[in-house]
Amino acid sequence: MLGLMVLVPVGADAQIDGLADNIEYKVEMEGSFSDGDVAPFWFSSGRYGLSSIEPNSGYLRAGISRALESDSLSDWKFGYGVDFAVPVNYTSDVVVQQLYGVAQFRNCLLTVGAREIPEDMLNGELSSGGMTLSNNFRPIPQVRIDLPEWWTWHFAGDWLSVKGHIAYGIHTDNRWQKNFANESSYYSKNSFFHSKAGYLRIGNEGKFPLSATVGLEMACQFGGRGYQIFVYDNNVGHRVDDVDLGNGLKAFWNAFIPGGNDVNDGAYPNVAGDQTGNWYFDLTYKGKGWDVKAYAEHFFEDHSQLFVQYGWKDMLWGLEANLPKNPFVSNVVAEYLYTKDQTGGIYHDRTKQLPVQISGSDDYYNHHVYGAWQHWGQTKGNPLLLSPIYHDGMISTRFNRVNALHIGVAGDPTDELHYRLLYSNLRTLGTYVHPTVSPIDQDYFMAELSYKPHWLRGWSGKVAFGLNSGELLDNSTGLELTIIKTGMF
């Protein structure tokens, strides 16, 4: 919080003096039990990395926080949070899940530290997850500047609005990567993280019910030190066990505007770091008490799918409906994910013998320096492209060519009960480098019921049933129980 205080003017002293007010505490205990070799998929995915693939696991979690809404009457707002867990059968003995401070002036938000940040445009409760950044991985400590709410341009007659962010951070999974990687797997230490996004919305809800949004989100892993990296010296390949991957100001600039090259690019430089991103599009219709949104995300890694010269076949297509208040169904999300193209299976750099460059075999979420697009073993993007933590010893995504159908449903039968259902069916062909002999089919399902009784103030609980069925992950059925106590100091 000291770092935040020096950034604000003297006029905000009154809010700083009140930082000890309106502090909320939360204590949570969770246990997961299943009969397979791994836990049901949706017990382990979409949980900000606070999860385990072990069949039996659990945690005791505690934290305090001060919400920005505590200063709702002021232009300046301040908040903070401390949130840690002591788990059983996790990748860590103690997890510092969140440790952050936030300061907001009007519609500009500064975050310093590790915080669970919701996805920009997708439904975090029901969606399978964004293609570049989702809620599937443990929070990364970062400095982030947001326009978190739509900023409407009045000079355009209130028909144009923008939102977005820019952030720099550092990964914290050094020990996990070193312990997990075998002698054939790349891994890194103290690598940096960068993300940015910008969205433009065209529409005016007060005058017309239909609006459209277009946006670009990009993220990058760069810098740090690399281990077991295969490099070429005078056309002779050898492994380097400890190499500087670039940590100066130029590296930070190359992350912001993709440039430079990696240590093992050789005669065919690409750009430095693992550069990923996606284009986003949606159409939203708002009725009286309901709305429906059709959306799409197109993923790219490096530059081969950034523009349309190779065609856009790989997409996440989605439909989200928020229904009028009723005791049956409140929200529905349906998504179709296709990632089998990846610009085709052939990659060829331009040579004297064949002066044609073919950008193919994109190999989503895998990288020749950083291993995979992951943090603490969990994919940073859509978890249906199976996370590295499922692959013993290899920090890689082995099943990234998929087509999948995902459905999420949520409802509120009473003001004390809430439920959600998640179902995913996918078929994968592995990767271009390591294809499967035949398509592999898999189903994931979870039904979760939350209960927050009026008569037991501050207490709530959840019970969930989950299963895996198919050939990709061993069959598994499981039960998950959660008890939560919240209150104000």
C-alpha cells in the first residue's frame, strides 16, 4: 500500500485515513474426493489456479480485503487484499493467492500485486475460458493500469465507448518448473509477463438496443533465464542449461511492440518471447430485463494468424443469454471451439533453394524457449487445450488441436440457492508434432449447488458433483464440498 500512497495527491488524504475501515474477512475450507487417477476436470480448471489435479485434495483459505466501493462517494477509491491458502495435495505447501493494493480515480484503476482479475469480455462462471487469458491460472504479481468500465465518448453522441488495460508482471513458478521439468523439457526462471488489451464498442443503449464490440488482446512471456534450451552454434546444435533471455529495457519494449528475437532463433529470427493474443468480436441485443450476446475470439501466437492472409479457421464461437428473472434458468452460455488448423501442418523458412516462406504448424500454447503458455502448470488460456500439469515431466501442451462443444447454465431457484452446470465434449488430434493415432474423445461435467441461508448470517456452502469420461483423461467421478464464512471486522 505504501507504493500506492505516493501516487495520489494530498486531496486523497481522507480516503487514506479510512483504509482501516470496512475490512471484510473470508475463511474457506474445501475438500475434493474422487475415484479416478485425476480429479474431475472442472474441479481443477477455471479456478484461478487454486486447484489440484490429484483425486483427493483440499485447502484451508483465509483472507481480508477492503473493496473500492468503500469510497463510493469520492473520486479517489482505495482497496487492498491479502488471501492465502494452506492446501493438501497441491503444487505448493502454502499458496499466496492474492496480495495486492488498488487505487482508482474516476474510471482509471491501478493495481499493484497479485490479484484474481476477471476475464475482460467472457462470463467467468460459465464460459470455458478466453483464448489468451482466462481464469484458469494462478494470479501473476503485476503493475496494471485499467479502464475497467466502458468510457463513453460524449463528443461522438455517446455512440462510442472504450475500455482496456496494460500490465507488466513476473511469474512466480520457478521452483515448480525446475522440479517438474525432465531432461527434455525447456523451462525458465524469473521470466516476465506483459499484457494489454483495447476494446471499442459501437452503440447507445438508451437509443438503440443493438451494439457491437471489436477488440484486440495481447500477452507475452519474456526475459528471465532459460534452461535446457537447444541452440545452434555454427550449425551445430547443443543444449544450454542457463542462458540470459534478455532483461533490459529493450526486452520490455520488445514485449510491448513485438520485436527482437530469441536466443535459439538462429538464422531465422522471429520475435522475442512467447507472443500470444486474440481478436474479439461481439453483437449484443438488450431487451427489457434480458439480453443476448453472440461473440467470437480468434487466437494467434506470434504473427502467422494475426491478420487474415492465411484465413481464420481457428475460432471460439459463443452465445450468452441473460434471461428475465425466474426460478429456473438465469444465464446460459454455449460455445464451440475449433483449433485444428493452426495455419496448416507445414512450416518452412525462406532459403536460397526454396525462396518461399510458409508459416504453419503454429503449435498453440507451446514455445521453444518457455515450454508452454502456463503458470504453475495451468494453461493461461482456454483449459480445454490440456494444461501441462497433466503431462509428467514436460512443460508443454500435448493436445492443442481440438474441436469442442461447451455449455454452461446457471440459475437461482431462490434467493438462498444458486446452481451452475458445466458440460464439455471435445475431440483432439494431439499436435502436429505429436499427433494421436486416431481422434480422442472426452467429456467433462460438473453440477454445483451453492446455499447461502438467511438464518445463518455470513455462512454459505457449496456441493459439487463432477466426472470425466473418455480416453484423454481416465474416467473419474468426484464430490467437492466447500464451507465459507465471511464478515466485517
